[in-house]
Amino acid sequence: MKLDILAFGAHPDDVEISVGATLLKYSDEGKSIGIIDLTEGELGTRGSIEQRYKESEKAGQMLGLKVRSNLNLGDGTFELSHENKIKIIEKIRLHQPEIILANSLSDRHPDHGKGAKLVADASFLSGLDKIKTEHDGIPQTKYRPRLLLHYIQDYYLTPDFILDVSSHGSEKVNLIKCYSSQFYNPNSEEMDTPISGKEFFDFIEGRMLCYGRELGVKYGEAFNIDRTIGTSDLFTLK
């Protein structure tokens, strides 16, 4: 299935936390969207693998995803190996997305920066004809996405650009709450984590408000890109 947007996350919920409003916006506009989780989040302090899959499915339904899969590369242990790059190339060639979203270039969790590099390398290599892959025994053709963007996560990084998500920012917290094992639950007896407190939802909204303020809108989500970005119409810029 060809997709408009294919978002990669090192862990289930990375995408929703970082660009949930972006995906909600484009889903409502009729764009076809998929998510690929690199790991099962099995080293997470709270919850279980089984819970994470159920939560991912629930979030996917809210987003109206066409595709969601998990490469199970190993939480905290995956490497920037040729084997792992090939697994991602196969997905890129299968879905041929116009836009790829990937983890933050640098962040508190080491998997985020590694995930960013892994997907960036695979996105480039996917366009090389001499790298051979197949799906269900059928050879795939080379394909390189038009745009690769890195969403910003826990660390504040200076954005290269900000997307106005005012229309869907208020829905983002409800989307994140699909991952009930990971976030605030007053009845939970599991260990507290940096994202399990009630104030984390305030942080999420505050970050969107901060980015939105830079555009003169209510909510924004921010991205980095490793090349010059252009436009064909100056009047569309905020």
C-alpha cells in the first residue's frame, strides 16, 4: 500500500507523543498514514509488551492508520547495522511514502538518536538500485521519499520549521492516553517515570503552545531537516 506519510518511532508511542497532532490533522484531510515501530518497548519501566501492542492498536484506530507494524529490532540494543537498514528499506520500498517522519536527531533516550540515524541512512540507501530487496519473494524497485523530517522529542532543539496544528492540538493528549500503561494513572501501583506524572500532559500542551506562539497560532509541532527546505509560494509561509 502506497502511503502519503510513513512515521518511524524507536518505541511505541514515540510518534504519538511527538507528532500526534500532525498525523491527526493529515488523517482528517484524507492522507494515507502508517507507523512503523522499531522496537516493542520491552525495556520500559511500566507495562508489558502485550499491553503496548494493544495500546498501539488503539492509538492506530484513533489516527485512522492504514498500516502499523513493529520491526522488533531490540529496545535499547539495536544497532546501525546493514541488516537493520535493509529491514527499513524493505518497508520504505513497500509503502513508497511521500514523507517520512523519524525520531529526534538527539535526545535523552539513546534509541531516539540511533533511530533517527538508522531511518535517515535507510531512506537514502533505498534509492540505490544496487541494493536489492524483496517482499513476499517479489523483487522491489528502488525508491527514495521526497522528504525526510525529524520530529523533536524530549530535548528542546531549535526547529527548522514548525507546523500549525491548532486544529488538532487539543486531541493530542487523548491520543497519548491510549498508552494507559505509560502515562498518568492514579490507580497504578507501578514505579513512577519521567512521563507517568499528571504534569507530563501539561508539558505536552506547553510545548505545542510554545511552538505555536512562534507562528502566532495556538498550537504547533516542530521538525528538523538536514537539508535546505524550499517553497514555491512565499505567501503560504507564516
